[in-house]
Amino acid sequence: MRRPATEALPVVPFARPDIGEAEIAAVVHALREGWVTTGPAAAEFEDAFSAFMGNGVEAVAVSSATAGLHLALEACGIGPGDEVIVPTWTFTATAEVVRYLGATPVLVDVEPRTLNIDRAAFAAAMTPRTRAVIVVHFAGLAADTAGIAALAREHGLKVIEDAAHALPSSRDGELVGAAGQADATVFSFYATKAVTTGEGGMLTTRDPGIAARVRIMRLHGIDRDAFDRYRRSSAWSYDVIAPGFKNNLPDPAAAMGRVQLARAHAMRDQRERIAGRYLDGWADLPLELPSRAALGDLHSWHLFTIRLRADSGIGRDAFIDALAQRGIGSSVHFIPLHRLTYWRRSLHFAPDAFPVADEVFPRIVSVPVFSAMADSEVERVTRAVREVLEA
């Protein structure tokens, strides 16, 4: 393979947060206000997120999406002896939170086109011990939560959405997290996400009981909000009503998040423009490209994944190396859970239980798609992929 001519150029990273002066000013303001833990900025962020979602949704800010998923399952009553159905095509956090509660994740396969949870596989995996299902919206293309929820309700199951990739995404004209088909939806504000607070997350629900339980359990099981306790000198008294956790979001992060949320649609639009350039620019290459959202719906384009075909002439790992030689960062989403040591050893499943995930995994690659990408960086990625496949 010939040496690429672009080695000396700066690396195009796989991801880079889109942070401007407004975000920096908001964080500075929060620090100057003196609230460096959960306070007024967190409350304002929750209110803004509720308004963003609409439909009477309550929003609860948490320290991470992992914490949000844990809190959601706890609020839904999941505990020892229960089973929770989880797609194998996800990050380990989606399943590990089930273990936190002493329950067992049951892994299922995904749809070939979307890599979202397969409804038939979900139906086949249910047992008398099944109490819930977690729907993952992979890469930002909204899954069929309505179809999964309809089947779940027939069997009395709770439905949790892992929407770490899905802000803002929509299906059938409704934002993920706003439609009310799930009992709770959890978003991530990790550094690589479309809306970031560095670390952090948000749980949304239309069930006031779940919202109330999560608010209590995110901060030690205390029956009063920390901000309320400290802003008035007479409000020192509190009670602990459950053995809670420490999952609150501090004000500087929340202040940054509120500014990011106001830019969410604009940043998504930029990601979509980049995705469109890739879809058009690589249409003639030996690749399988991701699907767009249906007309009228939103794909967040948190990830842009490509799948090498048999006639691509190069293996996945060699392809990643070739991009790196050209200064292009990339990644793989995901290593299916059933291929990871802990889950392989601790869960029981047949070797051929995940044909779709096993077929896709060896040939999938995620390439850079982030709203802070310069046009020159998009062009470099577009050109590099073509060079590698045409070499």
C-alpha cells in the first residue's frame, strides 16, 4: 500500500466537543454564583429539558447516563431474581446496571439494517422472570419503541430507553423521550455526545412516581432536595427514606448543558449535513452505508457507521490502520456484549444466538461525524476512505 501524502497534517479526531464562548461563560457564571454542586443551574437545566421534550415530561438531571439507567430500573422495582432483556449491540453500561440491582440481563440479537433491538428476538427471550426491556437507539436512529412497548405491556413489563445516542432523534414525529411509550428514557451528556456537559445525563419520564423516586435515590435517599435544604437557613432538617446513591449533576455542568441544549437542533443539523456528504460521496464504494431517518423524522447522527463488504478488498482492522496512517481517527461501535469476557462467562447463551451481531461486527467502522468538524476535515475523511478502498 502506498504511503499516504497527508501524514503531516493534523489528525482528524474521531470526536471533538462543540464548545463555544457561551458555554464557557455559563460555567464561569455558575462558579461565581457559588454553587459548585447541585443548585439553581441544575434546576434550570431540568426545566429547560422538560420544555424541550414537551408532552408533560419530567426531567431529572443525573451524573451520567449509566446512573440514569440504574436509577430508572430501581424506580421500576427491578431486583434480585428478575430478568431484563438487553440488546447485545450496545455498550456494557446498558447491561451492567442490571447487575447493580442483582438482576440478570438477557441478551438478544438486533435488526440487520438498524442494529436496534429485534422485536422477534425480544419476544422469544421472555420468560416468567422477565420484568423489563431496555431499548437502545443505536447511532441516533430511533428504534421502534412503540412496537416493543406494545408487546411489553401485554406481558406487564417495564420499558426503559437507552437514548445515549438519541438527542435529538424522533420517530413518527415525536422526540425520543417525549412520546411516553417508555416508562423512562435516559440521555447521555458524555464528552462525545451531541449535547455534552463533559459527564452527565438526564432521565425523562411522564410517570410522576418514577420521577419522585429517582430524585430521592440520586442523592442518598434523602427526602428533600439538597438545593432546597441549603438555600434557606431554617431548612436544615431532612430524613433518609431509602439507601440511595450519589448521582447528582453539579451546577457548572448543568449550566454548560443548558447552553448546549439550546444549540441541540443546530448541532444535529450540522451532523446531518456531514452525514449527507458521506452518503453521497461514498455511494459508489463497496460499502454498506447507514440508513437515513424516515421523512419527517430526525436522526441525531451521533455515529456514522460504515460496513465493509466482501468485495471491499480490505479487512476491518487493516482499514482502521490505513485511516490512521492518513491522520483520520475512527472507532468500532460496538463489540457485542456476548463477545466480552465477563458477559460471555457469566451469562448462558448458545454459540449461534446472535447471527446478526456476529455477521456485522467484523466489518463495521465508525468514522468522524461531529458538529465542530471543519469542511476541510470532512473532505479529508471523505477522501481518505475513498483512497483506502481504491488503493
